Amino acid sequence: MTATTQDYFKLHFIVFLWGFTAVLGKLISIPSVEMVFYRTLLAAVGMGVVMLFLQKPFSVSGNDLLKIFLTSIIVAIHWITFFSSGKISNPSTSLVGFATCSFWAALIEPLVKGKKIHWLEIGLGCVVLIGLGIILAFNFQHPLGLFLGVISGLTAAIFSVINSRLIHRVNAYTITFYEMLGACFVILLFMPIYQALAHTSLNLEASLLDWMYIAIMAWACSVYAFSVSINLSRKISVFFIQLALNLEPVYGILLALIIFGSQEVMSLNFYVGTFIVLSAVVLYPVLKKKFQDTVPAQ
């Protein structure tokens, strides 16, 4: 099937939605753990409805279900660290940390598949580290936020690599449904530990506005965006989709600047470091395609 202009518009719209999640996380008043609990719950319900409507299978083998449940723990950690990063710093910082996801994946996937890591991944990975170093070197005010953002990028890379192996045996909708359900259950079990470690009580009393933002996150940014991305993959090359996904931090940072204004204005070194990180992220698929004869298949 040939992609239309509308298909390319849809692709950038879902990337825009994914970039918008960092802004939504900052706007929601309840803490990150409680917020992610509600998001995963609504996402699981929403994906379940979509699966019933599309008649997708819920059945999965016991072995694969166990792997999906263990992966859901990583998914929960990813979202908690991502939104915690944005809350203790700002959305721009969390998105820069998350932008390292592509390079974590480039390092992890060859190790999982027993292949050598190519010089291209190592070189661009070093460029990313230089960019992060520049951000941290000049009186940066949010080192913990950036660290949590990087952890969110690392965990996103881990569960993406795991899912890339599961997808050969389990339907993509089924994986997402059980991972959302599993993440919700994991967070529910984690809540007493979270209370003890943080010396705080749970704040599950979300306002009406909070519920609206969480619903947008769960149904628009997760269920809708995922369903559309699956359909677009039949028309648009994987390379082009991955290239467009690299714009997620750019869209997110621009949205944060528009919505939060002066709160998002950072020092010059932040933007220099961010430019270096994002340049490496965008250049990776371009250079990989150019040197595809010398880059080992992954």
C-alpha cells in the first residue's frame, strides 16, 4: 500500500502526542506513582476495548505471559522515572534524558542478540555523552531530573528490545494490553513500599482536570497513537517512522516552552548540549542507512 499525505500527517501527529505526555505529566497535580497507576489502568481498559472491537486475541501462552509481566515491571519503572523527572525539574530536562533511548537500544540489542556493537553506535553514543556532559558542566540546576530522564530512556530501550522479540509470537495489541495491566498491578503492589520509603501518604484524589489529562495520556497518547502507528507501519517504511519518532523530544520541548514560558527557559549550555544529543539521535538512522553495508544487521 502507498502512503498518502494524510498518512504522513498522522505519523507526525502521533509523535506530537507522545511529545505532549511530558507536558501533561507536569500539569497533573498528583504525584508520579499515583499518576502512572491511573494511566496504566485507563490504558489497559482502553486497549481491551479496542481489542474487543477489532477482535484481537487475548490468549497467550503461560511462558510468554510471564515474560510480558516481567517486562511490565520495566514499563512501570520507565513511566515513573520519566514523569518524576519532569516533576522535579521540567519537561525539557526529562525529554533530553529520554532522547538517549535510541542509543541505549543500539547498545543493548546487539548484546541480547549476541552480535558485535558497531563503531557507529559507539561513536554516536559518545556524542550523546558529550552533549549530556555539556548540560551538566555549567551550573545545571536539575541533575537528578536529567538522571531520571536517562533512566527512563534506558528502561524504554530495554522493554523495546524485549518486545521486538515477543512480537514474533504474540500480537502487538495483546502485548500492550498485558503490559499496561501488569504495570498497573506492579504499581499497586509497590505503593506500600513507596509510602514507607518516601515517608508520605498516597494522594489518589485526582481533580477533574487531572482525570482529563490522564485520560488524554492513556487513550490519546497510548491507545490511539499505538493503534495508528501499527496501521501506518503497513504503508510507511520502518526507517522513516523511526526517523520521525526522533522528533518527539523536539516537539515536547517546543510545547513546554509555549505552555510554561519562562519556567522552561534554560541556560545556553542546556540548548547546546540538547542540540548535540538530538543531532546524534536524528543522524543515527541516516548514517546507519548510509553505512548499512558495514553495519551488522540487528
